Amino acid sequence: MSQAERLKKVINSLLETPHSFAMGIKLPTAATIYDILKGKRQISRAVLRKIKEAYPELNTEWLLTGEGEVYLWKRGFPEAETLKEKEEKYGNDCSLCNEQTTPCTPCI
């Protein structure tokens, strides 16, 4: 899976559009996100830093390389403990996006 595919998976799991995701991570325009999704560019350190600030539960190593889990709470990341508790409470069936994976943000 490419960076573009992984970023698309994250955006979809958050029930965002590329534009709303770009605004959420405080990019001035959505062009950078669209370029990444089209495979025209890789995720830069600056964009990665903005993603990490907006979504600390997201495993940026996975986003860049595909290694590890999508979300850090699966590794026991303490800052995301409340998300882990919600995952345990609601299970792995996402009622909004119908994925049999970790629930998307609105579902938890």
C-alpha cells in the first residue's frame, strides 16, 4: 500500500474529505493533500508534523512506511488510552463506515 493509499484510508476513517482534512491539519490549501493522494508527491516532514499535532493517536510511522498499526493505542500508547477504552467498549465494528476494523473517530 502506498503513502497515498494509506493517507486515503486515514481520511476515510476520519470521515473527512481531503479538503476538510487539509483544513483540520492547518494547511493553507488542500493542494498538498490532493497531490499526495494523486501520487505526485510524498508526505513531507512539515505535513507529517501537522498530521501528528492534529491526530496524535495516528501512527505516523505506519503512514510513511506501512509498518505497524494505524493507531498507536494498539501498541499501548498512553496518550491514546481513552481511545483504547472506547474501542474496547464499542468493539471493532464501525457503525458509520461499516468497516470491520478499529472504529473511526465519529464512531468512538
